[in-house]
Amino acid sequence: MRKQFAIIGMGRFGSAVAKTLSQLGFEVLAIDQDEETVQDVSAYVTHAVQADSTDEEAMRALGIRNFDVVVVAIGEDIQASILTTLILKELGIATTIVKAVNDLHGKVLKKIGADKIVYPERDMGQRVAHHMISSNIIDYIELSADYSIVEMKASKEMIGKSLRELDVRAKYGCNVIAIKHNEEMIIPPSAEAPIKQEDILVIVGKNSSLQNFEVTFAE
């Protein structure tokens, strides 16, 4: 049986999550306090409901406990975000994913039992910064406070050289874990095969090492 999702808060982040899950064929319940917002999202989700997520009885009445994952995407109202998360955990929701607006908010959410905390604004800011370093950077994903993954187009200096020649691990402390060649994902990549134009390298490492690597091969 496919997972069922409930998304609370239909701002830019919440509505984008809801729309994407719906497009992927999942059942999605969208919840927001604003009636007009609920009407707007009802066109692309399974169910859309106007409700106060800080009202435990209202959440029970919606059958929120029947959903596998609940995303709390409430915007600037930190108090409502925290109270909603508390209610969801008390109701026994298996997985709660909660949007945090800052580190302090995130710490509180972690203490009250949020299963995953996301920082959309911070993460987008990091991605923009990495794109600014080099036009070759396609994506940047933070794995933890110290480690990340970068997707990077092969720069001119890389083309025609093998991973062994580039010696990425020894020189930069990073690991190339995959190479995307056309539509093919090569895992693990050959140490001897020359890197081709349009190849995309998937690199994991410490943030400081990745930054050094990005700057070295910036274009």
C-alpha cells in the first residue's frame, strides 16, 4: 500500500511539497487555516481542509493518525509549528517532517520529537551560494553539519583525465561516488576511464574539502 501524506500549512513550501507528491500519484491531505488557500490547493490534492492544526480534537476528527507521514510546513508562526508538532507526536504519528525557520526553532522541534527537520530557506541559500562559486555546480545537498554531496559538471581541466590522474581523494579529501554519463549513472566510476564533456560528477566529502575542490575547478 502506498504511503499517505498530510501537509499542514499551504505556503510556498507546503504547497510545493503537496503538489509534487500529488503529481507522483500519492494521496495527499492539505490542511490550512485560510479558506481561500484551501480552495486554491484543492485542485491538485486528494483532499483539502480548512482546520486549526493546534486544535487536537480537530486533528483527531480529520483522522490524521491514519497518515504515514505528516509534514508541518507552517511559516513564521513558530508557536503554532511547535504546538502542532507536539499534538502530532502525542497522537502517535509515525513520521513528522517539520519546517524550521531558524536553528533555535529546529532545536526545539528536535527536543519535542520531530523526526526530520528541514530548513528550506537556509538550504536554498546554500545552493545559490554554491551556484555562484561555479556555473558547473548543479546541486548541493547537506548530509550533516560537516558533510555534503555536490553534483558538478566536468570542468575543462577534468575532461580527458581519469579519476586516478585527478587524484581527488588524496589532493582534496573528497570521493567521486558516481558519474552521470548521458542518461547512465556509473556507480562506482572507473578510476581509469577518461572523463568526458557533459559528464556530471557526484562528489561526497567534508564541507571544507568540497569548497576547496569547487573553487579549484570553478568556471
